[in-house]
Amino acid sequence: MSNDTDQISAIEASVIWKTEGKGGEDIGVHFFERRNQKSPASQTFQEPQKLSTLLPVSPLTYDGEIIKIRWCVRVRIFLEGGVQITEDCHFQLGKVVCPKELKRFSDLDESEIEKECGGVDSSGTLD
Amino acid sequence: MLRRINLFLRGRLFSGSNRRWWAGVAEASFAGFIFFLGVILFVASLTVAVIYGSPNGFFVSGYQLILQIVLALSLVCLGTYWIARLIWDFGVSADRRGALATRASELELVQDFRKPRTKLPAIPAERLPPRPGRKLKFRLQPSPRNVWGLLTSAAFSIVLTSTFTILLIIVINALQNRTSQWETGIQQSIGPSRLSSLPDVPWIAAVLSLPILAAAFWSIYLFIRQLLKLTGIGPTGLEVSAYPFQVGECYRFGISQTGRVRLKLLDVSLVCHEIATYDEGTDIRTENREVFSKRLFRRRGIMLRRGQAFYSEFQMQIPAGAMHSFKSSNNRIQWKIIVVAQAKNWPRLNRNFTVLVHPADETYQGTGNHVANPSLKSGPSRNSTNPVGF
Amino acid sequence: MSLNQVFRNPFSTASVSPGKIEFLFPKEMVIDDVAQNFSRNRHWAQIVGPHGSGKSTLAIAVANHLKSKFDSIVMMTLLGGNSLKRKFIFQPSNPRKTDKVLHVVDGLEKLSKFQRQLMLYHQKKLNLSHGHGFVFTTHRTWSQIPILFETSPDTVRFYKLVKKLHPTMPAPIIRQAFEKHRPNCREALMELYDVYESFCFASR
């Protein structure tokens, strides 16, 4: 990439989440920035570029059975000849366990949950 | 007796917590009977008017016909109103109305649920915001019931009953004509050879009327069954200590059930579904996968008594590490609380409460009102090293 | 938050939707043959086949193969009633009215007889006067349009397709999935999605 830096006309960086799995692909754009040679932030593309954004609290990265949610930083480089180079760098947001591991929770004894939550009288009354 | 008439006029004979199982069947059947009686009378009036139409006009004129049609339409309207009230009363119990009236001042609390949540992208907005509860802070609203089955069976019943009525009138009319001409022939001593000139009996109509009658009875049975399914037993109330839910948190629940039946089973479960929509060529398919299910409450042999709603409290924890509610164009993650009630001689009852689950508090500095009972917040799951929480 | 390796299910919709996977032809047949046949029919033809047999995949493959002959390619998915989805597969940076467009019309059977006649009349006019190309996909053969290809997947080609997506998928599972949903390859691939998921969980 460093050999091509002279030819770069613009760089687009976006922070996105996208869904994968059996359903159609959905994309949500959290952050987007385009830098070209004239942008004050770019100075020269020979130097490393930085971006910063405050990530939202949802949707969290999820590895479900038929739905998966991924977060990534997508960088699109526009070369002067009209060529585009796209690269996705994935990262994890939050810590959600996959449903099959979660199913262990449903096998737990009710008394264990009572212990976790603190005792609550569950006897029925007619009022 | 006067008291019974008074109760009937106020529409309380069969409804509310005094309800017996046979009372529900009787009320639904009677409302259906009134409705179909109106339909039959209306169709019969029009058919008779056409058959005996005056030579100058299509319909016979006169006050008798107008009176019949007015009576028929009144019966149809009365039946429709009664059925609609049955369905509505089922959803809005006296219990809930009371709670709404006494705690109207707290309504502004729930208005917040309608506002868009910009802080939580891709988390759906609340379609049915909870109401103020009677014993706990919020009362969840059940998902709307599907009335399409009821409407379809009603439409089929109306068409079949009308068709049968028309065919029956045609056959009776032909038989009456034949009998009267025969009697006239006998009186005038006409021989049997002249009988062939008598009007024919419409055999096709007579034969067709029998399977149509059977189909009409079957569709009316299905209609009453659908109605009972929608209105049977009493309303189920589900109250919670805090809402919306947050992953990893514990909540206190209160379930109330009215009616006057012996419930064989009352079951409450928490489930999570992944719902994905995809194009298959030019068709759109939806796949629904249950990825988590946990029984929260089960009780057998509950005797619901007159004027006394069954009420019980239990607790629930949204498992730590679970996924929050999510919605995008083609994908959805939906949490539900499903209440199953089974009574003797009654179709199995399923009531769904779609609930919102937000991410855990470590990531979300929300409104701060999500835990009503601090004693329940002490679960160690959120600080546990195990991602599942145990 | 940490950088991580992402494992994508090779049978997810994003990986197997038309345009993402290659259409596998029967023996001794290549895309050139179909593209030449399409050109001989003055860029006016239909692809016929059952549900999920690869009609849309083939139509997009043909369109992409003929990219050089047209200025833009449009995918038009008919959804029944009056609704449709329009998507550019390829579009020039400065489109003009005189551009030659290749239209991929997906799901011709979704239209009523009257709608279909009306649409075909207008499209034939565009085809003759402006040189626009039209490739239709349909479940039923329509007599007004020459047949370009009839899709009928078989076990061998489905096996090859799956092996390209996931080389280590066992053959009996592939065969079983195909036989269960034959000739609907899309449904068979959806079943393999679940198989892959269970493999992944078991290997964790």
C-alpha cells in the first residue's frame, strides 16, 4: 500500500455494523468520514491516518444461530486511476454469549436462580 | 329473577370474574345464535320478496317487508356488538380498568416508552408501552390477538347459511305450489294423468341444500370455537417491578388470572427468538428460530373462585451475557413472555407479551429507573467471570 | 473491544445470493455458449426453471459476461402486484438517456397476463429501437420469448457448488440436503447453513 500513496486521491473510513446469517444483509453506519488531498486532517496520505469515534451501546456483536451482528471499520481507498481498494477490520463490541452456550442457563435448577435473585415468596393467593 | 334480568341488561351475567365455563360457552353461543338468526331472517326476507315479487316491481312492497328487514338488521347488529364486546371485555378486565383509574397520575411515566431511543440504535421502539400496575410498578400489555381466523369463519358461516336459506325457500315454495295445485286438481276431479302438468320439485336445489346445511353447521361450530378461544377463561395480567428489562438483571413478576374455572395448568416462560427474512428468488421467506427458553413459573390445579383473582409472584433473571432486543430491516431478535393456561373442556390458551430487553448497565448509562426493587439487584451474575453468569 | 478473526458461515445469505456464487453448467457447456445464444436472439430471451434452481444466478452471470456490450446493467425483481425492486448491477459514472441498458427481469410469472403483455410490448419496443437487452427468468415458458436456458440442478453440480463454498463438507450430508429439497438448491444451502453452525459449535 505504501508504494501507492502518491496515487491516492481520497480515503473513506466508516464504522459500521452489519448482519449476516440466513436473513438479508442489513448495514448500519455509525461513523463516516471522507478525506482527500485538500482535507485539513489528511495533510499527506504518507502518514498514518487516525480516526476516533464514541461507539454506541447497541447493537452488540452477536453470534446467533441464524443472525450474526458484526462491527467493523471499513476503509475505502480511491486511487487516481479510478481503482478502489476496500478493507474491513472487524472488532467486537460488548460481550454477548452465543445462544447455544446460553441454553445452559435454561437447564439450571430454579433454586439456583432464587439464590441469585434473593428469595421471593411465590405462593399463590386469591385476592 | 329481577336481579338476573338486571345483570343481563348490564351485560354482567356471563362476564367478569363470576364467569363459569359453561357461561362462556352459553354467552358465545347465544351471541352467535342472535347474529345468525338476523342473517337468516334478512336473507329469507329478501328471497321471499323476490319469489313473491309483484308484477310491477322486483320486490314486494309494504310495511311487513320493511319491518322484517329492520328486525333482521337489528339482530345482526346486536349479535355483532355482543361478539365484539365479548372480545373487548376479555382484553380489558375490571381489575385493569380499576388500576388505570386509580393510578392515572402515573401515566406520564409510561409516555417515555413511546419516545424514540436515540441512545440505543437498532433497539426497537415500544409498540405496546406498559400501563401502571396494581401491585407492581408496570403491567405488561399482551400482543394483539389474531382475529383473522374468527373473521374468516364468520364470513364462511354467513355465506353458507345464506345459501342454505335461499335453497330451502326455493324448495318450500315449489312444494307449496305443487300441493296447492294438487288440492285444486282433486277438488275439480282431475284424473291422475293431469298430475304430470303440476310444477316440478327443484330436486337439484333440494339435494344441494343438504351438504350446504352440513357445511354451514360445521362453519358455525368453528366460529363458536374460535370465539371461545379468544374470549375463554378470563384475562391474564402480568406485572413487573421494572421495565424495560436489562440483561443480567433480576425482576419481580406478578401474574393474575381471573375466571371461574379449574385450571389444569398455568405456565409462564421467557423465550428469545431470532427472526430472519430473506429473498428466495422473487419470494420472501421468514425463518423464526427459538434460541432460548426458560420456564419461570408453573402451577397445576388452580381453582379460580368467584370474585377472587389468582395472584402469585415469582422472580426472573434475564441471563447475563444474553443478547438484547434488536431490529433491522431483515433481522429481528425478540424476547417474549408466554403464558399458557389449560382448563378442562377448553381450548388451550396462549398469551404472548413481547418485551424489550436492553443491553447490560456496564455499557448503557440509561434513565436509571430500570430497577424498582434494590434488593433484587444484588445478583452476582453481572460481576461473575463466567460470561453466562453462573 | 478487541480485534478478532471473523468466521463467516459460507452458506449465509450474503455468500450464496445470486451474483455471489458461480453458476455451474452441465458438462461441455460454458457461459460463452449461453452468451452467444443470447446475442443471436438479439438480446431478448428467457431462462426457465423451478424455484431455487439458479435462474437469477445464471441471469446475472450472463449479464456480467456481456458487460462490455452494454453501458449499464439493471436487475429488476418483480414481487407480484405492482411492486418491484430495482438494483443496478453496473452503472456508468455519468449515465445518459441514450445508454444501452441490459435488463435482468426476475420473476416474470409474478405478473398478471395483462401486465405481462403490456410490459413485454414496451420492452420489445425498447429492444428493437434502442438496442436494450432483456433477459427474463420465469418458472413457466412464455411463447413470445425464445428460451435461453432451462435450469435443472443435479446432485453432481450441487456437490461441486458446495465444495467450492466449504471444501470439507462431507459428501453424504451434501447429498442428503440436496435430495431433501431437490430441485430447490437455495433451500438445500439453507439446510447446510444449519449443519455448518452445529459443526462450528461442536468444534469450539
